[in-house]
Amino acid sequence: MQDPFSLSDKTILLTGASSGIGKQIAETLSKQGARLILVGRHQDTLDETKGYLNVNLNQNHIVENFDLEHVDEIPGWMKEIVSKHNVNIDGIVHSAGIQTTSPIRTMKISEIEKMMSLNLYSGLALLKGLSNKKVNSSGGSFVFISSIMGVVGQPGIVGYSASKGAINSAVKSSALELARHGIRVNSICPGFIPTKMMDQWSKLVTLEKRKETENQYPLGFGTPTDVAYAAVYLLSEAARWVTGTSMVIDGGYSCQ
């Protein structure tokens, strides 16, 4: 019996592959047999990630240095990738994202626009690209890395919450629209995962506040691997009947 969680016959495009959750997702997907297209802005860190990946005869991982802020160029760039490397993109994980901590009274609209552009708009452009038959001819899976903060509230991150909440709403409509093309669309909503992106928050709070926050998670803080395993599931045939969902991975935080 074939392993339903195997990704050995799939080519997956992964954004934000240079660090944090994205880097761990890359390592985990490669261990499941996926061929990866690693996307990020920094060639050196992408090459470093590639060096950690599992490689077998069916895996010839690709590095694509691209700035996702060029949103309108994304669908055309995806067609170029398919043509240049003679691949069919079977799935996408949009892990690239930014978070700015700013109270409402001091927040800048330009900061919100930047978060919307990378967190949401570039993801929708990637989804548009995946829907093109020249990019994907056999259906597949799109996974947004959202956040529990798109589901519940927290002071100081209104713009970030708005971008992640918008993702979770977009998942439902796009899942309905693309089902006839065999494309599933879901998101993962992690709770607090200590990564470099969280360094800004850590610098702004006391050790006591950090401990208080950790105590809000019945199972403690999560790890990037917890998110990576969820991505494996949603990309695999094990989730063939799962679409339009926002999977909460938060150690019980949102249950309280």
C-alpha cells in the first residue's frame, strides 16, 4: 500500500524558504520525497537551505531568487519556471510573511500595506498562477501559512491580524472556485512559534511577559516542525478531501 503522506511524485513551490518555519517546511517536505522550488529574496540563504535538503534520484531541488513584492509579475514568473525547468507545479506553500507590532494610535498605513502585500496579495497572485493549466495540469494543493492571530485577537498587531484574517476568508472562496480544477486550498494557523520573526516581539517584552504568554498555551510553545507536519498532510493525498479549511495548530491556545 502506498504511503498516503508521501510527496515523492510532487513538485512543491515554497516561499519564505530561507529561514524559520519556511526552512523547516522545506526540510520536512524533502524528507517526504518532494521536489522543491525554493523561493526567497536572498540567494545565499536559499542555497544554505538547499544544502540541508534530502536528495534522491527524483529530487532535483530548484532555487528561485525572487521578490514577492512584485505581485503583478508573479503569475508570469511561475509560467517561466515551469517552462525553464520542465516541471508541473503540484502544490504551493506560501510561508513568506512579515509582522509589525504597532498600537493603533501609532501604526502607519504604509506598514499595513506592506504586510498586506507580502502576506496576502502575493499569496493570491501565487494562487492565480497555480490555477493556470500551463503551470498546473493535474490539480494540486495550495497551503497558506496564516496565524492564530487571524482567528483570535491580540493588542498591538491589528494590521498583521487583518492580513491573516483575510487569508482565512480568501481560502473559503478560492476553495469553492478552484474545486472544479482539482485544486484544494487551505491555511494553517499556528500559535506562537519562536523564530527570528518573533525577535521583535521578544525585544519589546520582559521575561515575565514572555513566560506569561507561554503559560497561555496548554501544551507550551510550538516548533516549526509542528507546522511542517501539518503542511505535509495538506499537500499529500491523505488530505484529498480537505479544502477550504483553516487548520489551527496552537497547543490549545484558542480553546481558552
